Amino acid sequence: MSTNAGSGRSRMYCRVIPLTKEQLSAPRRHLYCHIEPLPEDQLVEAACNAIKINPKNAPSAHSQDLAMTKEIALLTDTKWSTPVRLTIRFVDDPKPSRELRDRILGHFNAWGDHGDITFHEVESGATVRITVLNKDGYWIKGLGTQLNLTDPALPNMGLQDITDATSDGELCRVVRHEAGHALGFGHEHSRAAVVDLIEERRAINFFAATPNGWSEETTRFNFLTAVPESRFQASGGVDYASIMCSDVPKTVMKNHASEDAADIPGGSDFSATDKMIISATYPRQQ
């Protein structure tokens, strides 16, 4: 503070402290979604269950005449059969307000605008069991048909701090993304073309910090491990506008010091490619 006494009265001025270059380039920190994988000893069972529900989940490397292995299980898809009719339960006590539950359910059912998909709320059981009171961020246990193997007594999806005050834009971005996981869609940023851009140690440090607080294992699974291209429904490159693509800050990129470094913005709603994939994966019955 400085004081101007020339006018006969004391006036206070605030000294502006400029941001450092590092502060100006610091990424906006927010909660990211992370997928919690099933335990390894459940992978074979989950793959067999997925193929039983939808035979199209079987990878080309698998034959009904061959025993399922963990290697083949990792290539097995997790999509539901069409039409998709899934249940949701809010497990917190007390539950979120009726208005908030309706808003969340509405974003789940937005997937039904482009495919034969319906979610409805139930009071017991449920395939998707949501908590908004957890402090583990945005997460889901497994993908698609793998939800059938999660402990029915526990939540298998977390929407930390989603409240009545959450903006429509944030609710759309977060809930539609998590609904995509429940339908068996993985992260678009897990394509090798994106993973190869990320500097390992910088990413591990970034996601370990507040507000995410991830372990190294969680970061490796969600941002540093490329998913086989056979698991993606669209070829022809990464869809950076996909609702299933999270933003990736340039500060974790291998070329972070380059003038060419740029953030991957990620998707905030369905992209045109998303809509085509949903319609092709879960087509409406004629």
C-alpha cells in the first residue's frame, strides 16, 4: 500500500503485483474423471459376461472354441445389447434434491436422443449407483457391462460436489461423460496419438496435486496407457471435441516449452462424430 498526503487527506492505493510467467501459464485445475479398473482376477469373468450380453463384444482374436485368457479379455468390448435399458440409484442419505436428480437423469438420457438408450431411477438394486458426497472426484468403476461385476452394496460412480448450484454447462460436461462410460465408451484421449504427446513425470505430478490427488497408478491407467485402436468405434484420428475426450493442459506435454505447445480443449457436449457413433453402436429398432 502507498499513501498520498498531498491533498490533505490520506488515500490508499493498492500496489499491483504482476503474475509471473509460470503463474500465467499455469493450467486451470479442476476435477478430472478417472476410471477405476476391475481387479485383474475379474477380467476374464467380465469379458465372458460382456460377450454373453452382446456377442459383438468378442474381439476378432477370440473364438468360442478357445478358452478366454486375460490377454483376450483386455481386447473385449463392454457394450450393452440394444435396446439399452439401464437403472440408476442415488445411494446417498439424504439423497440429492429431486430437481438435481432429474437434471442428472436428463443428461444420462440425452444419449437416448441419438440411440436406443433409456436410463430410469430406481430405489433398490440398479446398474449405476451414484454418490455425490464422495471426495474422490469424478469416477466410475469399470466400463459398460463391467458394472455388473461391481459390489451391489457400494456406489460405482462418483460425482463429487455436484449440487443444485452446479451450472448447466458443468453438469452437461461431467454427467454426459460419465454416462458414456456406463454405456461402455472409454476415454478418447486414451488413443496412442494423444498418449504419445504426454510427458510421463509431468502428468504424474500434475494429477497428484490438488484437487485430484491421484496416485501414480491412477494417472498411468487414465492418461499414460494407450488403449488398442480396435476398442474405438471411429477411425481417422482423435476426436478432440468428443464428450469422451478430457482436456489435457499443455504443461504436461513433451513439447511444453515449445511455442507450438497447446492445450487439448476436450469436449463439453456430444460432437458430430459422437452422435454418429452412438447411432451406430445402439441403433434404434426399426
